[in-house]
Amino acid sequence: MTPERLKAIITSLNRRQPDLTVIMENVIKPHNLAAVARTSDAVGALDIHAITPRKSIRLTQMSAGGVKKWIRVKTHSDTVSGIKSLQQQGMQVIATHLSEYAKDYRKIDYTKPTAILVGEELEGISEQALSLADECVTIPMAGLVQSLNVSVASALLLYEAYHQRDALGMYDERRIDDDRYYQLLFEWCHPIITRYCKQKKISYPKINDQAEIMEPLANSTTWTEDGFADWMRKKNL
């Protein structure tokens, strides 16, 4: 890894917002999932949530533009458990929904821990999800169509959150705790070794602040991506 690449990764980790996310209820179209993930990465989120009966959702490389390396998709099997799990973490759940009670989306304080709730492409957010949300917001429009694509609506709210948080200096210092910081630093800098450790269900070796591995592999072999790949081939792993 080049020094420039390492610097970019560390800079990004130091600006990540662990308490800003999107929760999508039955959003299934790949291009919408990818667009939400890419915008989430752009504003420094770490993950997105999907309420879906599927066991897993994967971001395809073509539609997500590589963002699957940096954004994790967490799935929830039902609406109640998905929303309440975020609220139990202290997040306010903000639903995008046109109603007489909805506030202008710019009137919300997004510097608080926030999960933005969006609904499926045709039906929108379910009544059950709306009943659990802490606030409903609307996006002012001058045209005749009174709804936006789910990924566009998500982007508007995420960037409002970005502007508010940036003005408050929330991007100026690291907000991820040490355990998660070093876990992500390892995974982002050592993807081959990460896959091996996950397959074998073993802990990651310790690293320093420059992502250098501080433990020997075997017989004092140095942990490097190329060296480790050669070692795995020799071991038929």
C-alpha cells in the first residue's frame, strides 16, 4: 500500500460518523441500494440498514462503484426490530413522509445520533414504520410530482446532516472508538489477511497506527499482502 493510500484511509476513518445512518424498508432495486450506500460513504457514515426478508443484501461492484469496501449493509428481518434496535442505540429515527404533521427536513437537528428512514420504491414507508418513527419530514417541491426517488431523498437528508455536523466541527476529530477504529483500519488495509482470518475464525493480528502488523505470521515471516498470499498458496489455503 502506498503512503498516499494509507493517508487517505486514515483521513477517512478519522472523519467517519458512527451515529449517522440510513434504514431502508423493503428497498430492493440494486441501483437505489447502491446510490444510498455511495452517498452514505460520501458523508462519512459507516453502515446502512435494510429491513428485508432476505438473509443478506450485497452491493454489486458495478452499481456500487466500489463502495461495498467501505459501507456495511446490516439486515433486519422485520420493521419493529429493525427500527427499535437503532432507537435503543440512542438514535432518532427520521422518516421521509408527506403528511400534515411532517416538518421541513431542514428543521431537524441532525447533529444528534440519527437514522434516516426511507421506504420501498412503490409503496413508501409502511404505517407500522411511521408509527415507530420519532419525526416525519418532507422535502419542499415546486412541481406537480410530490415525491422523489428514494436515493435522491436520502441524499438530500444526508447532506443536510453533513452540513450541520461540519458546521459543529464533528468532522474535525475522530469519533470512532479505538476497537472499531483499529478493526476497520486492519480490514481496509489488509483485505486478503482479513478474509483469511474470517474464514479461519481467528482474531486479527495487532497493528500500529500506520496499519503495520506487529505480530509474526509463522517462523518470523513478515505479514504483508504479497508475502501472505504466497504463504497461503504454499499451504494450499
